[in-house]
Amino acid sequence: MKYKLEAKNIDVFYGKLKALNNINIGITENAVTALIGPSGCGKSTFLRLFNRMNDYIDSFKLNGDILIDDKNIYEKDVFVDELRKNVGMVFQKPNPFPKSIFENVAYGLKIQGIKDKEFINTRVKDALKQAALWEEVKDDLNKSALALSGGQQQRVCIARALAVEPSIILMDEPTSALDPIATAKVEKLIHTLKEKYTIIIVTHNMQQAARISDYTAFFYMGDLIEFDKTNTIFTNPKMERTENYITGRFG
Amino acid sequence: MHNIEKEIFDLKSSLLKMFLLVEKQWKKGANAILNYDQDIAEEISSSENRINAQELKIDSDCENIIALHAPVAVDLRFILSTYKINHALEHIADIAESIAQYVANNNVPYDQKILQETRLTEMFDIFNIMMDCLIEAFENEDPKFARKVFKKDKLINKINTDAYQIIIDNLDKYDKNMLLYLLSTIRKIERAGDSLKKIGEEIIYHLEVKVIKHT
Ligand SMILES: Nc1ncnc2c1ncn2[C@@H]1O[C@H](COP(=O)(O)OP(=O)(O)OP(=O)(O)O)[C@@H](O)[C@H]1O
Ligand SMILES: [Mg+2]
């Protein structure tokens, strides 16, 4: 089987701290893969490998290969800006810019130097529709994004990530700041997005991982303990450590 | 906030209590039939209420744990097994009551000679041993004991199959009504044995996965 993304023999260090230890994993295209595990186990570190967000950290050091469509993205000839067009990211706290809804969603296109207004309008509209926000904001696109509710802001951020038409979306606890209704909307959205995108999501909410993901990876202290179909992980995990974690028996 | 480990511990105690109630019900049933004790037969009907109440309690405990704790993996399997075992036990208790009905409602005791020939006493003994094994397996989480019920169930099946011919051969020698009740009693015990076997499978299923993981 061919994977959309692959991690091969990955070690990550922050200075002397080894944050990830020999991780090997293949991520399936057009599926949702959830990363779970206790705080500090390396989920965010692992997620950020795929858009090279860790590169900004001085003490960061990487061994191994990260492949997207079979291409090692840490090779010298890879342009990080190009890479990020292909790999969108949504963060834990909605982080819209203090600009209008429209400007927020159009942001990625404008920094790419696209000037064609018609083209930008269409992309913004499509992205807002995909993010299931269009109906709520279509008459108010010039309103400040900061004036929206938390759940709406998060969907603006998702639309912002979608507008540049990536093929991969990384999400780091995207609903942890949202109420159950907004969470349900974002979860439903994730479910529809996987038709077009490959999604990796970090979540602390076990039920969320169970509900929305096709595959689940359980990390513990920098190790990948178990990776399997979500169904298997939540009904009959193979490792006792996974079972203890998902059933809430963790010391 | 209730801790799921505590909830599961309590659920296990409740199911164990259910096991013991049903076991007692069967001992009474055997006693009523083998010794033609009409008082015990009546008593069985009234203990049936306690068993039904216990069944409902376990049902609603399972529901609450599922709703409030969203259990997964080993916890979910335990709750689903408990739920199934609970209903199987209730069904088995019903059978004890229904076979004791004959004693409560008829004035012709089962003839000791035909009881001997059909091996009804032995059948009850085997049944009780199966029950003991299951309780042991469930209480001490030891699948080895649960596995013993399969062979015993075969013995019960054999007694049941043989009884048919024995009853036919004796049709003219005894009260026909008594004979038919006896045959139907044997049939019912055979079905209760099947239910015990299913409980054994549930216990093994629940425990095995655990055992494999611990080694
Ligand atoms: N910028 C950094 N500099 C140094 N160490 C870091 C840095 N970021 C993370 N770490 C360390 O790396 C390890 C993994 O951190 P990471 O943020 O990936 O964990 P996580 O699984 O995402 O945790 P959480 O669930 O709390 O978000 C931790 O020990 C953390 O302290
Ligand atoms: Mg994190």
C-alpha cells in the first residue's frame, strides 16, 4: 500500500532531550489519522514535522525521513513556502488576524502574490463553503473575524487553510477551546473534508478520536506504542499501555 | 465524579450476587422436585421477584456506565458481557421456577424409580457443578474453570436424549401426566445447560483478551 505521508526512522531532539524515538508510520490518503497520548509525549512535535514548523526552534534536530508523496521534505531542494501551500495547519486556539473575514481567508492567496480579484473571490467563497461557514457569514464578509464566536473563528481558520488548496491538513487540538455545539460542527466538517484532504489531528478527547478518525496512533514518552485502525484501538488494542490510556487508567 | 474502576467493581459484585441468587434458586428447584417439597416450590415463586429486581438493577447500572463513562476496550467488553450474562441468568432462573411449578400444582409426586432411570438427580448435580465453575471463573477471573462447562453440558445433553426413549418405554407403567412433566423438565434443564454454556463462552471471551495482553 502506498501512503500519502510517511515517517521513517524519526528521532527528534530538542537540545539534549529526545522528544521522539524511532518513529515509523504511514499515513493513508483521504483518511483522518488521530494522534493521541499524554501531555508531553511528542504529538505536536510529530505533527509539526510535516510542515517543517519545528525548523524555527533553535535546539531542534531531526534524524530520519519525512516523505510526502514519496518525496523527502527535508531535502535541500524543497521550498518551505511551497510545502506549506500543500500542508495547511489549524491550531488549538482559533487565531484569526485582526482583519475582516474575507481578508483572513484570502490571506494565503495574497501572500502568494495572486492579484486576480475574481479568482480570489471564488476561492474565498469555496473555502468558506467547505468550512461550513458560508451561510453564516456570506452577508458580512467585511466584518472583523475577531467579532465571531470561537467556533466560527475556528472555521475561519480552517477556511484560511483550505483557501490555498492544500492536500494535507494538520490540526493540533482544533476543538479544545470550543463548546460542544461548535465542536460537533468542526467534527462534522472534518468528516466531510477527508474526501478531498488527508487529515492528521492531535486530540486529547478520546471520544473525539474515536468518532472522527480512521486511524489512531498512540504516543507515549516519545515512542509510538500502537498504530492501528481506530476501531481496533478502541475495542481491542494490542498493547496494555494503550488500553490503560484509553480507559483512563494511567499513572 | 464516579470513577469507572469503582463502577466496574460494583457491577461485578452485583452480577456475582445475581449468580448466587440464581444458583440458590436452582438448588431449591432440585430439592422441590427430587423430594416433592411443595413448600419450597412455592418459595421459589416468591424469590423470583428478587431475581427480577436484581436483573433490572444490573441493566440500569450497565446503561448508566455506558452513558456516563463512554467505556472502551476492556471496560466496554466487560459491560457487554455482564449485560448478556445478566439476561442469561434471569432466563435460567425462570426455568427453575417453571420446573418447580409441577410440584406446586400437582398432587402426584415424581416416582423415585423413574427419576433414577432418567438420571434426573445426576442432571441436577451436573448443572450445579457447571454453575459453581462459572461462579469460580467469574469471581476469580479464571477462564480455566469456565472451560470445564463444555464437557458437562455434553453430559446433560446425553441425559436429555436418552430420557426420551426411557419415558416412551415406561408410558404404561406410570401416571402419564407425571411422565410428560418429567420429560419436559429434563428438556428445560437441557436448555438451561445451554445457557450456562453460553455464559461460559462470555466469561472466556472477556477474560482471554485480558490474559493474552498480560503475557
Ligand atoms: N520548543 C521546544 N523546546 C524544547 N523542548 C520542547 C519544545 N517543544 C516541545 N518540547 C518538549 O518535547 C516534548 C514533546 O512535546 P510536545 O509539545 O510535542 O508534546 P505533546 O504531546 O504535544 O503535549 P501536549 O499534549 O501537552 O500538547 C516535551 O517534553 C516538551 O517539553
Ligand atoms: Mg501538543
